Amino acid sequence: MDNIFDDIQKRFEITDIVKQDKNLNFLTCKKELTVSLITHLKNIEGFSHFVLLTAVDWIEDEKFQLTYILNNPDKRIDIGIRTYIDRGTATMDTAHHLWEHVATYQRELKEMFGIDFPGSPRVDEQFILEGWDDIPPYRRDFDTLKYAEETFFPREGRKSNDPAEYMKKKLYPDEEK
């Protein structure tokens, strides 16, 4: 795995390498180089299987972290490519030309986080949240409680229990007397 890193570091500006496990490593690179790096890993290094594309909302830093996970089935290793994009203008180059199913992940991230992937097939079509008109629900500034209170009616008869007190009563019912 180290020889792959040496080659990649010569060609791309890698800002961080995290060796998670002997068969799982994460590299961080600039947004502009991400699709090129993924292309290199697929075409040159044998990472022929696209596993996952996911996002994390770092609201405090005003950034989204995108993580692409690739697998090399011959060497039985995985590599995660991380990049950061600006939260205010959340756009990223598409990688659907490398694997068709990347477009599905990109559609989901567009709908759930508001991250745009210009040129990706059907990226602007509704995917999961038909008729949704609020901010994307996976953004950390989406107020789930407020949305639930405004959208759903309260149900009579429901009550909340403090878990510690509830378990104390269940486990030691005689101590209350």
C-alpha cells in the first residue's frame, strides 16, 4: 500500500493520509484534484469497484466533507478519498463517467445536503423526498424538532420517561415504598 501512496503523492497534492486499518486508508486532497485522483486510482492502480460516496456537514467550519470509497478487489484493499467543499456554494465535479452508479449517490447528496454535481444525470430530479420544500434535511442547521412540531400533530397519551429513573423503578420497585 505504501508504494501506491508514494506514487500518488508525487502526482497529486495529498494533504493527509490516515491508515485506518491494514486494508483501509484515507487520503485527503484538494477539491479540484479529487476526480483526477479517483480516475488514476481506477485506471492505473486497479481500484475498479466504487463502494460509496458520502458527506459530512462540518457546519462550524462552513465545509462539507465528501468521502469516496474505492476497492481494489485483486489486492483486497479499500481507499477513501476525502475532500472538502465550501458549504455556501456546495458544488463538486461529477464522477459518474467512471461508474454509472455514482450518479445515484450524487442525486442523494443533492437532495439530502444540497450539494450540486453539475452534469450528473438526473441530479435535479426528486429522488427520495418527493415534494420537499424545506432546507435539505441532512444539513446540521435543519431543525428536526421544529419541523416535526410544525408538520405532525401531537398524540395524546404519550409521555416521556427519564431513562435513569425509569430503570430504577423497573429494577428496584421495592425501594420506593
